Amino acid sequence: MGSYKYMETILIPAFILLLSLNYVMPCNLTVNFYDKTCPKALASIKRSVWAAVASNPRNAALLVRLHFHDCFVQGCDASLLLEGAGSEKASPANDGVLGYEVIDAVKAAVERVCPGVVSCADILAVAARDATVAGSIMDSKTWKKRSEAITDLPRGNMNLNQLIDNFRRKGLNAREMVALSGSHTIGQARCVRFRGRIYNSSLNIDAAFNSSLTESCPPTAPNGDSNLQPLDLVTPNRFDNNYFKNLVSNKGLLISDQVLFNRDSTDSIVTEYVNNPSTFDSDFAAAMIKMGEMMSLLVLMEL
Ligand code: HEM
């Protein structure tokens, strides 16, 4: 029963977003792509994703992050799944990215209904949508090795200008960057990623929040490096706007979270998402689609 409660909190808002997306779906992306070639594909992916999230609510976060990390390195082409020396997956920038076995299970289930039809890139995208929010389905059938993960992926200690620049290089504006950061309403981060925030940052931090974090994250590496804390301490498994409320209370876990509300240009966007959760929902959904769409265009340009 407990796990189904989690399912509701994560997936019902996702479903509402899915419905709201129909009118913003870019014309070159379609949810009907497999209607003829594999009509059971979407249902199969959804079933597997729901089962994975039911067994562990964090899987929702892992799937969204997998899609993001795949897209930000030269496109949503599933190159993140490739293994071996020099692969994107092996890059330190993808250290801590998890959930590959969930994708393996989803892929295996889809292969059982339609062998060799549905691309892994599409599975990553649909799985991310089914896990938390609506997304897009892309026709991206090529896998290429990538070595740009280090330069392309944003880091948790970036300041606001660096984040804005990083996303602008991907064709995403500051508002879209803030909306997408709202993914941190679910999932967790390791001490090694937030240590700088609690010991060495000049950013405001709530005193009680800070002291609770220092208990689980000792100041000196590698002590406690792998200890986890929720990115949204209020509703860690629920896709909502508490992430933004936390920022206003100086309870952002990563430096890259708190800089979004730090007496700077994005404060007003954060405040807007605090006051209007539905604006966050629709902005997030649209930005996820744009992320997928733009990256698939980049892939097409390379072909
Ligand atoms: C704005 C720039 C961003 C930065 C600097 C950033 C950085 C990070 C870091 C450092 C972590 C913790 C990783 C760890 O400890 O292993 C994390 C977790 C996560 N990120 Fe981001 N992220 C950003 C944007 C995004 C976006 C755009 C998405 C999705 C669309 C996303 C989804 C997630 C999720 C779901 C988690 C939790 C994963 C888990 O539970 O393991 N992030 N991010």
C-alpha cells in the first residue's frame, strides 16, 4: 500500500501535465510515432516504469535525470547508455547517475512486445515522462560515443551566470533553466555534491537546515561522501513546487539550487513558481519538450 501512495504523489501530477501538453507539442515530435509499428510500446514502457517507481520511489528521479544527462551531451540519443573506456557513462560528470538497470528492464519488456523497433533514446524519453512529467518521443535511432559530458553538463557548484550560460548553449533560456531545475523537487544528492554548500558557500542558508546537513555530511572528504540527502526536504518523493518554496527559505541543497534565489535576476521566476504551482507545471512540461526537441534536432543535423 505504501508504495502505491508514492505512485499517486508522483504520477498523478505527471498525468495532469501530460494532458496539458497536447497543445504545446512541437510538430516534429509526436506521441503517435509507434502507433503502427509498435502500438503496445507506450503501454509497455508505462507499466515497467510504474512498477519500478512502485518498488522504489527514487526511480522516478533517476529516470528524469538519465534523460537530462543524455540530452545535454549532444542530444537525446541514448549515448549515455553505452559502456566502456571513454564513454559518456564513464565520465566523472555522470558519476552518481543511476537507474540504468531500470532502463534495461523497460527495454526488455518493450523488446518482448516488439523486437527491434523502439529506440533506446525513445525509451529514455518516455520513461522520464512516465516517471514524472510528460515529455516527447523522438525518432533518434543512432548511438554515438560522446566525450563532452564534462563540458556540457552543469555542475552543482555553478553560479547563476554559469548556469544561465550553460543552458543558453543548449538553446534554453533562464526561465527554462529555472523550470527544469524544479526537477530537484524529487531525488537525492550525495554529500560530495553538497559539501561546498554547507561549509564553504557565501550563499544564505537556513541555520537549522545547515546543522542537520552537517550531521550527515562531515567537512572532510572522503568522509561521508556517499551520504544522501533529499533535494527537496519537505516532499522528497512528490513532484510539486516545494523545491521553490525551499529556495525562498534558504533551504536549497546545492549551490546551483540556491543561486536561483539569491537576490538576483531569477528571484522573480522562483517567486512566481511558489505562488503559481500550475505555472511551474506548464513551464516545466514545455521546457522538457523543448530540451528533447532541440537535442533531437542537433542529432538530425549530424546525420
Ligand atoms: C541547473 C543545473 C543542474 C545542476 C547543476 C544539477 C546538479 C545535480 C546534482 C549535483 C545532483 C546530485 C547528484 C549526486 O549526488 O549524485 C543532481 C540530482 C538530480 N538532478 Fe540535477 N542538476 C541540474 C539540472 C537538472 C535538470 C534540468 C534535471 C532534469 C530535467 C535534473 C534532475 C535531477 C534529478 C532528478 C536528481 C536526483 C537524482 C537521484 O536521486 O539520484 N537536474 N543534480
